Amino acid sequence: MPQTAPYGSWTSPLSAERAVAAGIGLGEVAFDGDSLVWLESRPTEKGRSVVMRRAADGTLQELNPAPFNARTRVHEYGGGAYLMHRGVLFFSHFVDQRLYRVDAGQAPRPITPEGALRFADLCAGPARGLLWAVREDHRAPGEPRNTLVALRADADADGGHVVAEGHDFYAAPRLSPDGRRLAWLCWNHPDMPWDGCELWLAGVDGAGRLHDARRIAGGRDEAVQQPQWSPDGRLHFVSDRSGWWNLYRWSDERADALCPMQAEFGQPMWNLGLSTYAFASARHLVCSIGQRGVSRLAVLDTGSLHLRDLATPCSSFGHVAAAEGRALFTGASPLQPTSVYLLQLDTGRIELLRRGSTLDTDPDYTSVAQAIEFPSADGRTAHAFHYAPRNQDFRGPDGEQPPLLVMSHGGPTSMAADAYRAGVQYWTSRGIAVLDVNYGGSSGFGRAYRQRLDGAWGVVDVQDCIHGAQFLVQRGEVDGRRLIIRGGSAGGYTTLSALAFHDAFACGASLYGIGDLQTLAADTHKFESRYLDRLVGPWPEARQTYLDRSPIHHLDGLKCPLILLQGAEDKVVPPEQSRRMHAALKARGVPVAYLEFAGEQHGFRDARNIVRALEAEASFYARVLGFELAGAVAPLLIDNL
């Protein structure tokens, strides 16, 4: 029989060390002939990204040996850090941001010069020995210069020659199968690529120069993404011109919708190298389709336009690749962490190639998400996933309801899904309920839902988090006196705003959260430097709104305990913001804890730091809410408690 114990104090088989050490990041899958390729991010190696190849005989090979780290800093968030082409690997090494080439049986060698150049989102053609890439040039003072370049694949001492310039940002250069046409994406300040983005097309001459370049889709009010060529040379892309990210084909000087529906075939392009669909043949493409936070995989016949769902164990999908009769993808389910799968399209046979965790998930200790809709402010409906406490060895005392941890995701255009995450189960297996909120502004619910935050960041997102928590309180499923909110980055801003401007929560945790909108607008990197024009208002014209919505200027309203977790080398949210908030709250007598991690940037990658941050957060909640945390954790200094 389960033992009765206070919620939050349950002994869990999922320690912080197990949850973190067992997990790896998986993404950017690709085919290269008979080989299968993917990217692994390893917390136990301080977040080093490794390109893995699985040969036809099942042999696994690490293509960029230690200490090489396949990670680019273009747009700071990176993505598209490698290209596997005919047995040759090209990748960006994180330390120096140079492109390296790895031929079979040889060590990596640099092919671009030393200096302040960054590269990402590579593609190669059928001949000429050229690569096309996004290049970010930091050699001159001021904003870095983003362009498209063509590089010699053997070595390019100049770092490529510019083939497209004039826009603030570039992405996704994609060469047609015959090598005669190049498609790409570009956009300008103040837009983000999920707000307004253009698709361009140009001819390519025998020397690799572009001619007759023209915009064929996209604009300020249309977000285009993922241009891809079918094997027979027909250009496809994803656009939200209908209000949803749907598939289109460019033909006879027009864009035809292939499978119009109120569903998302794309995702916000925070990272380069995005791929939610791919061609298995000239006529068939494999695509992920998301609706209300849950996704499925399907095959679309681009001739008959028939859509056929594929049977997989997954309910959310990341990167998708395809080859003749096969699909390679990353996917997750409520009981399975993100993993790499190979699917045979004719037989439906599916093979698990790489699990994102060495943990064996046990249903008796795993909380499965329940999708909920709830009423929010101003008559809006919002969405979330609720995870009830789950541990077969324990039950809560009669008449007691569990604490609730409200998670406000980052982005703020990210999306909460129902996929297994050890970081959620860490809490639920200890007796703490979790509400993962898809507040207004989240992706997965169409363009109009994403635009709910336009001019309303720090308002709509906060309201949805508060109303979601109150919804569960009113249903009698959680303790209204023990509500917690936590979030990282943009989710940290939502957390800090909820605590500074409202009194709905008993305590909170901000992980590298944004406290000062004015500083963010003035000091952040190029990619996000005008993001707040849409979310808050143009700077500096809307200066008063920035001040009014910055938690750091309203800490007199923040009266509940807070823990701040921060990377010392964060360029997106400089640590000075968190240091100032800690000092101010400490001076005012508010219980506050502050941990800063050397070597960490925006988001923690070193397993030791992730473990320490998770345990510190748990210890903080236990001491503030008055329950005894099972297991020993390192001491945590909480000022004023």
C-alpha cells in the first residue's frame, strides 16, 4: 500500500543526477546515402554537440571527435551547424566559429579563416565544389552583417563571397537538384521571422553567381519558412498566409496550398536548420502536423493531395528527414523522451535508433499530461497541460491538495507539449503538480494566437498563467495557498512580472529571466534587438511602457520569496539584471536566493550546473512552503528567510 506523506516530500527514484546525466539533446537528423546522421548535445560533456553517423551495418561513429563542438552562434541561438554531403562532414566549431571539413578517415581541418566570421545553415549542390551558407560578420563595429555566401568546399581563405545582401537577416539557402536555382529566406528589423519573412528565388550561373533574384512569397504580414525542393525540382515552402503554417508549392508563378487546414506544419524559426517536412520521393513528402499542442506524422501525396497518417509512438516531433521509402525523425511521447526513429513508409516498421535518455520510464512513477482549456481574462480561452502528482509508493494526506508549479515557457513563442520530460517528472514524482501553460503568444495554435502578445507581453501571458492556476484551484485539484511559478528567459520575464504585479503565487523561480525591458532592448544581440517593438512598443518612443512593465522597476510589489538562477556569460540576458534584482530584494528584506554559474550562457548546458540548479530550486520550494525534501542536497543560502 502507498505510504501517506505530505506532498513535496515523497521519495522519488528520479534524482536530479539521474534526470540530468541520463539525458541528451537530439536533433537535426539527415540521410547521407545509406547512412543516418543526427546531432547529439551532451550535458555530461558541458553541452558539447556531436554529429553521429549510423552506417548501414548499424555501426555508430562520432564524426567530430572531442574537443570539437558542432555548434554555431549565428543569431546567438544557432542551429544548422553541420552539413553531411556525400560522406563528407562540414561543421561549425563552437570555440572559434570556423567551418571545418571532415573527410573519411581524416581529422577535422578548418576551411574558413580565423577571425570574427560565423557560419550556419549550409547546403551543397550537385557539382562545382561550392557550399552556400548564412554568414554573420562581426569584424566591424556595430551590428554584425548578415549575408548569404558561396564558399569553396575544399578551403576558402576569404570566408566565401557574398551572393545576397541588403537584408538584416538570412536563412535557409536551398539549391535546386539541378544546381540552377537558389531559394532563400530573408527579413528585416523590426520583424522576427515568425512575424514577417520573405522567400526569394534566383538563377545560378556556371560560376555560382546569382541572377534575376526576386521575391516570390512572404512579407511583413506573412511568415514564410523552410523552402525545400522536391527531387523533380519543384519548390515548396511553409507559409502562415491563411493564419496557419501550411504547405505550399510554387508553380506557374503562383503558390498553391497543398493541404489547407487549421493546423501547424511549421514552428517559430528560433534556430536555423528547421525541418518539419521532407521529401521521400518526387511525389511524397513526410510532414509533422501540430494541433493544440499535440502532433502527428503523415505522408502527403503532392499529386492527389491525399494525406495519410503514419503510425508512430510519438505525440510530438522535432526534426524530420526523408529518403526513398524512409523517414528519419526525432519524436517523443508522454512515456518516452525525445528519441531518434527510422520508419519504413511501405511496411510501417519503426526502429528506435537513439533514446534521449538512458532512464527506463516507469508508468507507476510517470505523470501523463492532461490537456486542458480554461477561461482567461477578457473572455479569452487559453491552453495548458496539467500533470498530477504520480508516485506508486506515496499518497497525500486526506483533505490535503498538492502544491502547483506553473511553468511559463520561453520564447515567448515556444509551445508546451505532452512529451516526456524528466524535468517535469522530477516534480510530480515528489508530489508537486505541474501546469505547463500555452499562454497567448505560444505557437501551435495559429498566427492569431501567437499575436495575442503583440503590445501585451507581460500582460496576456501573465494573466493566462494566473487563470490557469486558479482554474485548477477551483476544480479542487491543487492547493491555492501553495502556488509556484517558474520560467526561463522570456518565461522568466513572465514569472517576474507575475510576482511583481500580482499576488497570486506563494513563491517563484526565474532562470536567466528578463527583468529590465529597457536593458534588453538596448543591450541584447542583433537577432532580438528589435523584438520588443512588436511585443511592447517601439523603442524609445514607448519608453514609459518599458518602464511600467519591467519588474526590476517595480520590486516594491514583489513580496514573496524568489530564487534567481543565472549564467555568468549570458549575452541575451546579462547577469547584471539578476544581480540588481537580488541586491534590491535582499535590501528590502524579501526572502531571495541567487546562484550564478560560471561558464554558462543563455540556458545551462553543463550537467553539474543543471543538477545544482534543479536541486537548489527544489530546496528553495521546500523551505519556503514548509515541507521536508527527501534526500540530501547541497546547502542553499536564502537571504532574509
